Amino acid sequence: MARAARDVSGTRDAVATMLHGHAQRLTPTRQRIVDVLAGAAGPLTIPEILAAGRGLAQSSVYRNLVVLEEAGVVHRVVTTDDFARYELDEDLTEHHHHLVCSNCGRVEDLPATPAVEKSVAAAVEQAARRAGFRTQHHRLDLVGVCAQCGS
Amino acid sequence: MARAARDVSGTRDAVATMLHGHAQRLTPTRQRIVDVLAGAAGPLTIPEILAAGRGLAQSSVYRNLVVLEEAGVVHRVVTTDDFARYELDEDLTEHHHHLVCSNCGRVEDLPATPAVEKSVAAAVEQAARRAGFRTQHHRLDLVGVCAQCGS
DNA sequence: CTTTCTGCAAACGATTTGCAGCAGC
DNA sequence: GCTGCTGCAAATCGTTTGCAGAAAG
């Protein structure tokens, strides 16, 4: 619920601006989707979004997530299970990592720590550069057993 | 090509042992798949495996990858593009990270550096434990533009 | 011979798309 | 009105599965 405490109206304006920059409007359906994602503790699957945002049509959710992704509002997160997951872009939240449960597939956010970030940014960036790779951002996931699944 | 230099027969024995432990045989098809993966510079998609291992049937590749994954020989790697990718398990190679090209989807391996590993293992593990999460392993991907796509 | 593996073709299911109606400007 | 958004239903496509024959032990 950490993210739910964020400045909601500020997020709304930011989202509207991002959409307008891509010649898109912030429709009620899109607002609903963003609200659902903003209130979640981690990336959500489409079924989860449908369940949380009552009355949303499946195809509209898929279609709007594409629009929102192009506008940089949301980000697709792919894990090992069958469903794609979506979360708000880190511009709208904070940089974080993921705790991926290898048993139930659930994904929770984990705030990034400066120490890890620094080490990752430095050493890995250097190694990547050696391979002629221009890094845009990184992903760090911890795979294991979540609190609910662990005995 | 780094992995291609590895001890191939040793890998073969290890794979056979892992399969036997799961009541499975190391058939020619499975050997072929493992060879293809062992010679790759990163995780491969099924189409890439099919192209590299001439004469393999698509369904056999899918089916055998499931068997190999259950035996712990290979690992499914999911990125953002449409296809699933597979690589040899880190028991058979070394711990490494991935360079994911956000343009073409290609994935290359990047050897892990002790400094990064240590930092990640320490700080993040601690944070995860706080959330009641028992970490099994981690994934670190760098997303950016690969050498071929970058101008 | 019995069991497992292979490959073809059909089935599955998450995601995408065509289209008709409705809302916003 | 014209343009874009919604939702239903049909199409798509990566992946899975049923089945009959081939191969291993």
C-alpha cells in the first residue's frame, strides 16, 4: 500500500500531461486503470486489474495499457507465469525491485537501496560498455518464496 | 561464444545425470537442444533453436524443454518480446546477467562481477528478509541498446 | 514386447483486432 | 458532424496436447 499514499492528484496531472504529449486523452477508463495500479503493492496481471476495476471490459484494458505504455505511463513486467503484469512507470513512483514468488507467481515491490543501486550502476555499467551496450535502465528481481507461500 | 569453450563432454555427463535423476533419458533430440544452447552467447528463442538444430520438430523442442527445465538443466528466461527464451542452468555455466536490447529484443550474457554480486546479495537479501521473503536466486538485467542496433 | 520419444496436426488460451454504437470537442 | 473511445465477438499466434508410429531397453 506504500504507493497509495502518494499524491494522487499530482499523479493524475502528470499522467494527463504524458498522454497529451502522445495525442491521447485521459479518459475515465484510463484513469481507472491508473488508479488501480497506483493502489497496488506490485505489478498486476490483467485479470487482477479487471477484478479491481469493476465494469472494465477486457479488450479496453488491453488496448488502454498499450496506449499508456506508449505514453510512458505504465510498464509491462514479464515474469515466469502465464500473465503479463503492468505497473506504473518509475517516473511516477520510485525506483524499486521485485520480489517474485516462484510458487504462486505473485510479485511485490521492494524499494531500492542506495548501496545496491550504486554498486549495480557502477560495476555493471562498466561491464556492459565493454560489450558495446548502451544501458537505459536495469531490472533486479529476487526470486524466492513469499511470506504467504513460505510455510 | 564464451560458453562454447566449455568442457562439452563434462556438460554432457552432468546433463545425463540430472536427467536420470528425474527418470528421463538423454535422447539425441535433447542432446541436440543442449548443444545448441551451450554454443549460444545468450538465451535463445524456440525459433532460434529450431533454426540452429536442423531437423528438430517444433513440438519436440517445446516438449523437451519442459523436461529439461524440470530436470534443472535449462531455465526459461522471459523478456519483453513475444517469444520465451531458454538458456542452460547456471549450474552448468556460470552466474551471469543479461543485456536485453530494447530495440531488437536480442539477449546477451554478461558475466557477473564479484563486486556486484556481493552488494546485491547483502543489501537486497536483507531488505527481502524484512518482507518475509526467502530468496532463492536473483536476476539482474540491463535494458538498453545493443551494439548492432546502436547506430 | 513394453515403455518412452518423436512428429504431425488439432486444440488451447492469452492477447489483438474489426466493427458498430457512444461520447467528447 | 467528425474523431476518438468502448465493448462485444471473432481472429491471431505462441504454446500445448492427442495420437500413431519409431526407437530404446
